[in-house]
Amino acid sequence: MSRRYTIVLADRRTGVVRRFSVGLWPSVAAGTFVLALPVLIGTGAALKARNEVAGLYTAASALQIENASYRVATEALSGQIQGLQSAITELGSRAALDPALSSAMDKLPAVVKNRAMGGGGVSAAAMGLLPALRSPENTFGLLRDILQGIENRLTSVRSDLDKRNALAAATPSIWPAHGWLSSNVGPRKDPITGGADYHQGLDISADHGSPVYATADGTVSQAAREGSYGNLITIDHGYGLETRYGHLSRYQVTHGAKVKRGDIVGYVGSTGRSTGAHLHYEVRVSGRLLNPLQLLLNLRR
């Protein structure tokens, strides 16, 4: 038989005695449980603490990765912003235009300006800004989309500026010779026959051999003698614009030459149907006459 033990509990006030009989192994098991309970509690607490520390390490690693990602994204955005600042500075310098030249461009026929500028600009929706604003995935993604939209818009503005500056360069806007205006466009008395005549350009009286200047950028399409014009230079400026310089004594350029506004293209003479040294100057748009004074305004060399 297994050994048993009796536990006696006596109440001194009442004299009641209570006896409990227990076996050896249950006693050992109870004692072992009592002794092991603090160990089990400590072990559980240690495991919990270790798991919490591991979680903190994992969170810290995730934060480091996230911070590194933010740093890379921030550097990329900073680069975009610097690029945009440079582009804005460049566009600002290229946008500067002489007010008188701008006024001359405004006087050009609509057909010329339409040819020069082409299509319209880019809308915000086309730049992709509105979808980004409606459903941004995150702050950096939204900023990136906005900066990309601004960059696209600047590209469009740069293209428009290039077109405008090209038209400005092609606009005949300076006096082609130093002298005085002796005849304007329109009806007049023929200086040779005395009969009615229609003058197709400006006559600028000047000393024989005085330089004649290209009034805009373009390509020399003719440098040869032609009837009553005498020695004639014709410059094609694009967009349907053409200028003619007649009665020259000699040429400074040849057919096909590229010229800039202010370049000397020839010299004042009295060749062709002429009564004295002067320059005959014409501006044509798609073959039709345009009064040069409309573009010259008060510009002088």
C-alpha cells in the first residue's frame, strides 16, 4: 500500500479538530506545483518580453527601410524641383522680348501668327494632375505627379516660346537703310512719266553705296537683276513672309545664304527703273503686299 499522511487542523476556540488524509504522491505533486509556479510565471514573462523585443527590432528595421525610401524619394523630388527652377529661370530669360518688336509681331496678319504658333497648350487633365489629386496613393506620389505635371507644362511653354521667338526673329522690324522716306505704299504720281501709279513698297533715299540691312532672319531666295527692280535681293523669312530690296548697286549675299536681322545684304544704288540713289523695300505675306510701316513702327537701327 502507498504511504499516507494525516493533516490535523484544530480550532483552539471551539475545540473542533479536523483530520485530512492525503497520499504521498499527491502531496509531492502539490508541493512541486507550488515550487514550479513562480518558475513558470517567470519563464512566460521572459518569453513575452523576448517576443516584444523581437517585434521592436522588426519595427525598427521597417522604419529604417521606410526612412531610407523617404530619403531617396525626397532627394528625387529635390532634384526635380532644382530642375524646374533652372527651367523657369531659362524660360524667364528667353521670354524677354523688346516691346517694340512685340508690338510689330502683334501687327502681323493672323495667318502668319497661326502658321508660327500651331496648336494650343496642354490642359491640367492632360498633364495627369487631376487623377493624382482625386486619388493620391501617398504624399510623395502626389508631389511627384504634381511636379511631373508642372514639368510637362513647362515643356509646353518652352515649345510655345521657341515658336514665338522664331516668329519674332522672322518679323521684318527694322529700317533696311539709313536715309529718309521719299515714297510710301499706295497711289502716287509716276516719277518718270508723271502719270498715275501705285507704289508697292517704301522708297528710302540714301547715299549711293550705303549698306542695306536684312530686316529679319531668313534665307536669300533671290540675288539677281529683275526688270524695273534692277538688282534685287529677296529674302524668305518663313511663315509666308518675304522682303524685297531693289535698285541695289551690288550684292553682299548670294542665293541660298542664311541671314540674321541687321546683316548687310547689299548696297544702295540706282539700277532698274530709278531716278536716283535709293532703296525700294517691300514686304509680302503669301504674295500679297503689306505696308512695311505697319511693322517698322518707330524702330530705328
